Amino acid sequence: MGILFFGTPDFALPSLKGLHDHHEDITEVVTQPDKTGGRGHRMIKPPVKSLAEELGIPCTQPSNIRSEEFISHVRELAPEFVIVVAYGRIIPKEILDIPRRGCINLHASLLPKYRGAAPIQWAIINGEKETGITTMLMDEGLDTGDILLQKPVPIEDSDTGKSLSERLSHPGAELLIETLTGVRENTIRPVPQRGEPSYAPIIKKSDGLIDWNMPASAICNRIRALNPWPGAFTRIRNKTVKILKAEVREGRGAPGVVVKRERHRILISTPEGLVAPLEVQVEGKRPMDIASYLQGQGRDLKVGERTGDTKIV
């Protein structure tokens, strides 16, 4: 009996901590294997593993959750619930069928909008003013299960992918606990998803390449959404430069051209609006404000210069 918890990144931490603080019986945590990262290529634990160790909860990191060995292990645990919060892999039917009360997923959108791996980023990229969180009963489809509870959350103009993830994760944990209580007390009726679905495919590094043919507002949305990873980037004087923060200004011009250069700012034109970078990161360097960049790496940048590729190939 008890809860078998699947999760990996920071987004899942409030849910795991919330369940623990609510005195739920978490029999085991399942997370992805450690990965190499950083300049020293050292092994890095998933955030959920670190928290599980801190809370004294057994943790396993199977390389293949479809293996008969792992599925047999889950059968032996015989959990009341399987809870999935941003685990990062599709849960097979053999596991979905095991828990007595079902598998519940916490998803960072108002389903059926933004089914898929990156709902937070795509909501910002698409200029949404509202998103939310959903608990649902899992089935074999991609985020297609019946809805249990939902809660809308506004998207602020200043939100990045990281900040919105943090703002969704805490009410998500509360909604998850409310869902478990409602399922146990039989006060929640699962409802099939209604309306036209939209999708949020996994973000790739290439999604960060800035297309200066897009409107400035769309570029700035992408800059916010892809901060911190992979970062929205362009090429300036044969160097890759991430634009970590930017604002839209009035005006227009040829795609990707520096149309204004002052000591503490530059403006880059698009066919619809100007982009004013506020914080950048040159390849191999630390993030810096635009004034520091213009006094250092970008000191020779001139009006009329074209930045980066103007079209994604």
C-alpha cells in the first residue's frame, strides 16, 4: 500500500515535500538516473533524489521502467496510488494497471491545452495570459486521461520558464493533496477532457535560435520562455550570444539589424517592433547586463550591423 512517487526536476519538489508533510505513506520514490554535467563532468543527482534522501524515503533510479524486473518490483509494492509529477518518461500500461486507486498525474497546464513535455515554456512562447495546473487519472495516451481537479494561474509579463514553473509547483502540490483526499472520500468525479487539444513538445536546444523575421513581441516571449534552458540565442560577430532578458520597443526595420547603439543599450529591429536586450551571455562567459556587454565584448558593435541568422533553417 502507500504511494509510489515518480518525479525528477525541481517542479516535483513541492509535491514530494507536501505529501511527506501531509503524513502520506510514501513507500518509494522513482526518479531518473544521475547524469553528468557541469564543467567538471561530474555526476549530478536529480533534485527529487536529493530531497528523497533528505526525507529518508527509499529512492530507486531504474534505467528502464518497462523492464520485467522493475514492473515486478512495483507489483510487490502494491501501491494505493502511483503519483507522477514531471518524471520525464512515459509510464507503461503494465504499471498504470497496478495501483489500487489508480495513477494520478500533476500536469502544468489546463488540459486539454498543452499536452506534452513542455507546457510551461510553450504557454509563454505563445503569449498566453493564463495557464494552470491539472490533476488527472493517467491512461496510455499523452496527457489524455480524465480530469480530477484544475486551478488557473495567471502568467505575468515578467515570467520566465523558471519563474512560472516555481509559481505553478506550489499550488500544484496543494492541488495534488486535495485530489488524493477527494478520491479517497469519493467526492471527486473524473471528467473526460473536452475541447480542442494543443500540444507542447519537448524543447530542443535548436528551439533557442532567434528568428529575427518574427515580431519583437514573439521574440521576447521566446526569450522569457527559454530562460534558463536552452536560452534564446543569436550570432553577433561570429560568437553565440544568449539574450536572457529583453523588452519590446516601438519601431521596425530589417530583420536582426542594430538600429540604435548607445553606451548602455542597443536596439535590434524586426519587421514588427524593436528588441532591447537587457541581459546577455556570450559563449564561455557569465551572464551580464547589456551595459557591461557593450563596454566589453560588444564595444565595437555598430549601428547597421546584422545579428545572427535571420531565418531558421
